[in-house]
Amino acid sequence: MKRTITTILLTIILTTVFSQFKVNPKIGINLSNFTQHDDIFESTAKFGFGAGIDFRIGGRLYFVPGLYYLSSSTKIKKIEDVEFNEVINFNTFEIPLTAGFNIINKDDLKISIKAGIEGAYYTSTKELAAINKDDLQKLNWGFQFGAGLDLKRLTFDIKYDLGKNPTLKEDLKNNINPQYN
């Protein structure tokens, strides 16, 4: 009797979990830039690309872990009163951990909001006269906010990543250290 009840409960739990599990392959473009400090540090966002996968676990309220590879670029204009015109390229792996909520939850249409945290690891960086790859923190983290639209089997997301730790190992003058967003 105990074995039958355990088997039934396990079947119900597994059916519920896997019926609310969705795999989302992702491809897209990004704009990446540093926080600005006009008198000490200036940069301009450039387009990059990204690809990865995330896993949606849950129903109307869901949890989304993922893994992305991003190639990002930013044009450095000024560092500590020295003018530059160089583009820095970053290749990173990001691991977001977000929670989402479907505001509209129809069969073929879902509109959601998301928030969470993410970690990023820089795998490679193009060397610049202004910034050496050894000057950069390899691990970064930040907050992530966004919204999504599901049309049948397609998902469209827009998100903003707010970097929370300094990007450079050493501060610039006046204790300025830009974060990467």
C-alpha cells in the first residue's frame, strides 16, 4: 500500500514538474556600455550578439536559470582626461537566475515581467592602449530586469543588466570605477 501511494505521488509530482518545464534557445543582439562619469570616463554603446539557452520552470510564476554567450563592444572615448577612439570587445559567459510572472497568460499569448541576478565571466577581451585585459575583473555580477512576449512557440525578450561591481581592478582618479551594463 505504501509503495502504491509513493508511486502515485511521485508520478503526480513528476508530471506536474515536467509539464511546467520549457527549454528556450536564445539568439539576439545587445548594446553594452559602461556607467558614465563625464569628467573622467566616457564611452558609447555598440551592437553585439548573443546566444544561449534558458529553462523556464513553473507556470504563471516561474523561475528561469540560463547560460548565454555574449560578444559585446563599447567605444571608449575618454579615460582620465585622455581622449581615445578605440572599441573594446568583450566575450562573456553569463548565468542569469531570474523569476518571471505572466501578466497575460493565454494559451498562444503570454506577456511577462522578469527580475533577478546574473553572474558574468569574461573569457576574452581585445587589448587596447587604454585598457589591458589584465586590468579587468574576470567575474562580474549584477541585477537583471526585463519583459517578455510569447507568441505560440516563439519568445521575444528585452532586458537590462545593471552591473553592480567595478569592472576595473584598480579605480581611476577620484575613486571612479565604471560598471558594465
